[in-house]
Amino acid sequence: MRTRDIAGSAGIPACIERREARTTVSVLIARLQARNLALPTRGLRFLSAAFLCLFFSGCRGGIQSAIDPAGPQAGRISKLWWLMFYVCSVVFVLVIIAALIAVVRSRSKQSKAARVEKITDKPKLSLSKAEEQRMTRTVQGAVAVTVVILFVFLIASFSIGRSLSSDMENKGLVTIEVTGHQWWWEVRYMDTNPSKIFTTANEIHIPVGQPVTLKLHSTDVIHSFWVPNLNGKKDLIPGKDATIWLQADQAGVYRGQCAEYCGLQHAHMALFVFAEPVDKFNAWMDAQRAESVAPSNESEQRGQQVFLTSPCIMCHTIQGTQANATTGPNLTHVASRSTIAAGTLPFTRGHLSGWIVDSQSIKPGNHMPPIALNSEDVQALLDYLQSLK
Ligand code: HEC
Ligand SMILES: [Cu+2]
């Protein structure tokens, strides 16, 4: 089993940084161009080359890419993608060649016609019968080839679409309920024994090499669950249950993204799938099922008190305390996650404190209000939240 180098928590901040770097360069180019519209052509050429390199570096595959499959379903989807890509590339090249031939030919014909016109004084507009027949045959042939290609695409995409779910139906050993909220993912691991059910958010752990069943719901608007390295998209429609199966054959971290515009913070509605060897996965499940750890020092104790006596308790659950509201993500083991706010920020003390003091400046419109706390209370709260492994 090959483990990807993106595995582990280091992959996630690196991925966020790479994205930022790319945006910074495009902003820089835009600024340069705005300041000096008449950039020397060499400079412009260099900049566009640099820009294209950055642009295509985004296509290299990686942590969130449909053409870097890590499981059987994504593998089939990427095969379909490559089939369409190669066929369309060939068609594109042929069309361009045909267009060039047409241009060259019509030029030479025009100059010939002009010469004829000069002599006879009559414009030559009509085609000869043989020419007309040849053109008709060419068009007929092109239409026939197009129809055949479209049929091949139709059949290929239909049969792959069907095989994505039919192959794995009822085979998932683990069932996970994923509920889309504006703008985060509630993740609930189901079990026939109710005491083993637990809830987490935005990060889904799965065992490597096994199909996993995901039951999808939404409580507000339509969202779409999409982890490109593992499977295609599936919509979460309020009042309608949907099911999708995931299987990762390579251990690693895969980024997913809500793929249906769902409001202001749609772009900040990411998730991560951690595909782990079975024993590691089972250990993770056991840790998540446990109640939250009790405060181990004075500061954590104070932090817990702050949490339980401030508005936090109205929206969040911390199992093992009185906090059991479900408006926001379950925080019982929040410190075991690598990111907060649906992949928006890495889980670090600094980001956590920024989030608690004013999450609206980070993710405007999200459903957590700014909460006024004095700085000692914030520090104690941070100590407590960071202890919730
Ligand atoms: C009115 C409800 C509400 C209150 C009050 C509230 N939160 Fe939240 N909280 C949310 C929601 C909703 C989110 C998810 C936001 C998002 O990602 O879009 C969230 C997210 C978080 C997260 C990130 C969790 C994760 O895994 O992504 C933390 C940590 C958090 N809240 C801590 C607190 C603390 C500490 C308090 C009290 C000082 C508090 N919240 C008060 C609703 C609330
Ligand atoms: Cu969404």
C-alpha cells in the first residue's frame, strides 16, 4: 500500500498556503499591468509564461483532483475523463487543420477567380457539380463521425455512472451520516449499538481498502458532497435522502468541497477525508466515542467554566459536560481535528482564538456570533479547547 506524501496534518496547511501563493502571483500581475498598461512585450511574455506555469501547476493533481484517483470509483471517472479528453483533443486538432486547409484553399481560389473575373468581366460564384458532391460527402461523413463519438460518450458515461453505486451497494461496513449545514458538515458515525454512535464535524476518517456508506442529508439548502479523488458529486437535498459510497485504496488525506452554491460562505465549506489503515481507524473511532477529557489544570478548569457559562453552550456539544446543543459542530474532540470552520483555518491556538473572538471577520455570515470575553477568559478557553483531543 502506497502512502501519499500529502498524508498527515502537514499536507493541509501546505495546501492552503499553495493556493494563497497562486492568488498572490495573479494579484501581482494584475497590479503590474494596472500600473503600466504598456508593459514591454518581453516582460509581458515572461509574465504570461509564468502565469501559465502557475495555472497548469494547478492541474498536476494532488489532494483535490479528479484525475489523481485514489479509489476504484474515482479511477473509473478519471478513465472517462481521459477518454473524453483524448477524443476531444483529436477532434479539435482535426477541426483546426480542416479550417486552415479551407482558408488556404479559398485564398488560392479567390485569386484565381479574380483573374477569371478580370478576363471575362463576370463573377464566378457557382460551384461545379463535382465540387458540390464532394462537399456534401465531407459534411455527411463528419456528421456521422460526430454522432458515433457522441454515442460512445453517452454509453461510456451512463455505464460508468451506474457502476459507481451498483458495485458497492450494501457492501459498506461503516455507515456515516453526513449532514450539510450552512456552512459546515456534521458527521455522525452510525452503529447498531446506539451507545457507540458519535458525532464529529468536517473531517471524515475511513478505513483503507473498504467501501464506506455515506448517507447524505441537508437541513437548510441544497449542498453537494464532492471528494474528487474518491468519487463524483452527490447532492444533499433537504427532505430527501441520498447515499454515496467511498473507497480509498491508498492511505492519505483527500480534500472535498461543497459543490453546489449554498450561500455566502459556500467556498469555505470544505472537508477532509482521512483514509487510514484499519487499526489506526479503529483506534480513532474508540477515541472519538469516549467522553471529553476532564480539565487537568486550573486554567483548563476555568476555560470549561467559561464555556459552560457563556453563549457557547447554546450551540455546541461537549460530551461529558452539560453542553449538548447541536446548532454548531460537536466540540467533544475538537483538538483532534486538523482544521476548524470547515477547512477554513488550520487548528492552531492563534487561529482558534481569532475564530472565537470574531469569527465574522474570518467567515462573514457564518452562524456563530462574536462573543465578548475578557482576555484571561479567552486564554483559559483556548487552554481548555486545545485539551479536547
Ligand atoms: C449561535 C450559535 C453559536 C454560538 C453561541 C457559538 N458557536 Fe461556535 N460555532 C457555531 C457554528 C454554526 C459553527 C460553524 C461555523 C462554520 O464553520 O460555518 C461554529 C464553529 C465553532 C468552532 C469550530 C469548530 C470546527 O470544528 O469547525 C469552534 C472551535 C467554536 N465554534 C467554538 C465556540 C466557542 C468557544 C463559543 C463560545 C465562546 C461558541 N463557539 C459559540 C455556532 C455557535
Ligand atoms: Cu454547501
